[in-house]
Amino acid sequence: GAGGPRRCRNRACSEGFGPALGVMAALDGTGDRTLFTEGVRSALEAWPALQVAVENGFGGAYSQQKAAWMVTAVAEYFHDNVNLESEEVEDLLADLVYNEFDTVVEDGSLSEV
């Protein structure tokens, strides 16, 4: 953006955060990818930092579509990678929010998603 990336620095961005994704393990071929994807959707929809970015149009005219695409991108990341560390998931989320919404999340909520 014109003024640089937006920053979400305080805990107010993550208040009321719902349950985390749970066990961080890639799904095997027998896993229910649809159910997992819905879990990812629920986690991202419960993440206030992302919702602030979407509601305020930080991603431009297509903020809603970008948020929906993030669900698929995150679910695919889990499917395509085995033995993910929490830091890898945090880095992915940080990169996606920065690249798609020009936002830097600094409220500590990345580790809770």
C-alpha cells in the first residue's frame, strides 16, 4: 500500500479467537480433505486479524475472494507437506496475509491459528 503494510500489533486483533486447527499433520490419502478444509475455513474465519483485513478491504476489491482462496491454499499446504512444524504454518500465514492484504500481523495470533 501507499503507506506500507498495515500492522496488527495488539491483542485486540486476536481477542475471542476460537479453537486452533489442532494436530498439525498432513492428511494421508484416506483423510477427509473436505472436512479438513472446513476446519481450515473455520480457523481462518475465527482469526480476527484476517477478518479485520478483509472487512476493511486491505486486499482491495477482491478481499473476500482472497480470504476464500487462502482456505484452499492452507489446506493444500497441509496436504502437500508432511511433518509440518508450527513455525512453517505461521510463516505461510504471515506470507499470505502480507502478500494478499499488505498486512503484517504482530499481535501474536499467528501461533494461535
